[in-house]
Amino acid sequence: MSADPHRWAQTLAGLHGQVWARLTRGVHDRHAAARHPTLATLSPLGWPQARTVVLRAADKAAGTLDIHTDLRSAKVADLRATPRATLHIWDSDAHLQIRLEADVAILSGADTAATWERVPPPSRMAYGSTPPPGQPVPDALDYQKTPDPAAFAILHLTVQAIDALHLGPDHRRARFSRAQGWSGQWLAP
């Protein structure tokens, strides 16, 4: 009989630690499930919006995450209207669904200059296009990509709650909240 590879899911502390370990790995490992989470926002017209993003920073101690984006994107307009979002990750290796509720600050200009300097030149192409992201074009490739630090933004997510669902032989689900000091509460899966 082999040891349970998901023993961490048996305790609230283990589950919480695994969530943050997976988030941190997503920042540094382009093959990790948490590298490309789904960010959900609410449009100014009230429509739910979901898109894949790239996780760029995770700080367990602060309970924060960072995502880079074009300042002119629809997600920024959504967040200006309602500065809250949900991040969703399905990690098939861990049999773990992670949902994070967060308040979102939009950083740009001088607040992002140091980070912009560390963005590799090829990646800078994602921040600055003519016309701006989501605008109509007459043909599929009728746009120009020009790196523009003025178009670069960081979505700084302050996590308020985590819902973690482990789908192992025994399903386990827990909710952790900043307001409760991340102590956690088991929930029925």
C-alpha cells in the first residue's frame, strides 16, 4: 500500500498551504496549472466576463497576487466599475479546484515602471497595440503591436477568500477568509 500523495488535503492547514504552494509554483513554472488561471469580472453592463490570464506574482504572507494586462483592455474597464474579481484554477495533478475572491487595485504609470523594466522585450509586445484590445478591425491581422509602457498595468489582487475543493478518494472542501485570519472552515463538497 502506497502513501497518500494528497495527505495535505486532510487538514485545513495542509490544504491552505497547498493552495499557496500551487499559486507560487504558477508564478515560476510555465507548465503549472496556476500559471494560467481564469479571471472573472463583471462588465459595466452586468455581464459576467471570464478570460485566461498569466499569474505574475503570489505573496502568501500578504495574501496578494499580481496579473499584468494592457491598461486599455475590457477587464480594466470592468474592474474600474466593480473592483472585485474571482480567480479560478483547476489543477488536475492535485485534483484541486481553487477559487479566490479578491479586491483589485489597478496599478499603472510610475507604480509599474520598475516592473516594466523587468518584462522581457518579447513579452512587452502584449502591452500596446493599435487599435486597443477588443476594438473592431477590418481584417484578422489588421493591428500593430508596439510595446508601450503607458499601456502596461498590473492588477494587484488582495485575496479576501479562498474556496478549495479537493476531489480525492474522499472529497474535501474548505473556505479560508482574510477576515478570519485564514483559519479555515470545512464545507460540504
